Amino acid sequence: MRLNPILLGDTGWKLLTITNNNWENFSWEPLAYRRIGEVCYIHGGGKLSNISSLSSMVICNLPYKPRQNIMLPQGINNSGQTATMFVRASKTLEFIGTSDNRNNAEILINISYPISY
């Protein structure tokens, strides 16, 4: 069996295009992605403001479709609290809520997911 060299490649880190006006990337670690083989990695962070506890907020579109929807807790404000992020099969990264119902959150994101073709 011969492996496809494109699937084994590494794209290097590329910035994600933010689609939510309430998200501001950290200048020292903006939200970025990379694909290595069949896995997409998302890393970085920023501040999300005007958070509504009643609805989710799409942060950005993703370059690769995950095999399934994935819900993951991420750290906020170095406080021990968490924000729930959703990687959707519709290729979006979405904020769902925080563990303490805050209005603004500095969110650190480290996510990886298998890619669906």
C-alpha cells in the first residue's frame, strides 16, 4: 500500500480568519491552525466580549471538516474556570459558554481533531 504524501504533509501554522467582531486575537498568540497528516491543530487565544449566556457564538470558520462534532473545555483568564468550545462538522469553531457565566473572557485554545474527507 502506498501512502498519499499530501496527507502526510505539514502545512505549518496559518492564521485563522476571525468572523466574529466580539473576538480579539492575543497579539502574542493569535488563533492559528495547522494540518499534519489527517489531524488539524488549533492553537492561540483571544478575548471574547459581549458574551450572551443564551446563545452560542461562531468565532471563525475552519479549513478542515472534523469527522464529528467535538465539544471541548478550554481555559479562561488564568482563573481555573473554563469556556466550552465546539468544533462543528459544519467547519466552524464556536463558543458555547463559560463555567461562571462571565460577560468577557480571555480564552486559551488548544484543540486537535481528525479530519473528514
